Amino acid sequence: MLAVTRVLDLVQEYFNRGVPTQSMAHGLHATGLAPLFLQYAGHSMTVVRIARHEPSSGETVQSRSLIVLDPAKKPTSKMRDFLEQRLWLADGNPVRVRDADALITPYLMEEWKLAKHDLFELITLTV
């Protein structure tokens, strides 16, 4: 089994244990679980969730991506606006589901990017 497959399996198992406290766009759910910390090749990032993507045409297996906060990258302007609640609609409703992709996409660490590495450390916090 590839190291990246094992890491994705562990992250998925961890977040599946959480009881959803709030449903969000694209099948994502907020839980009360702490984030995970992923380290590889002198770099670390915070894993806040895992996303499963439906197979593309011709593929039979779902792909997975980690949703990460990477200290090497600045938040996007759209995310800063959202966090400052400037992307809320005039009627007070939150950002539309179709806009969620634009918010999340820059924070995805796709499986193929992780597969470039063969050694990982995954750190969890327990209370």
C-alpha cells in the first residue's frame, strides 16, 4: 500500500468518527474534532477535512483530497472576504453553494500531489 493511500485512509477514518454538528456545501460537515497535522519532507500543514470526489468519466474509483491550511500560502482574497463576511448576500444568506468551490479549491491537497512523497507523519491531538 502506498504511503499516500494509508495517510488518506487514516484521515478519512478520523474525520468519519466525528459527529456532524453542521452541514455545509458539497457534502462537507463541520465536526467537533480537532484538526490533524501532516508533515512530510520538512514541511507541515494543518488538515481540517478530507473531500471525496466522484469518479470522472472513465474512472471507477473516487479520488480524495485533503483540505489543508498551509503556512506557506496566504489565504486567498475570496476566503479573506468570506471570513470577514463580505461575501454574504444582501439578504443576509451565506455564500451560494456554487461559490463554495471557488473558496475551497485553493485549499485542496490532491492525492496526486501527496503521492510525490513517500514518507509522512500524521499528528493528532487527543483531549
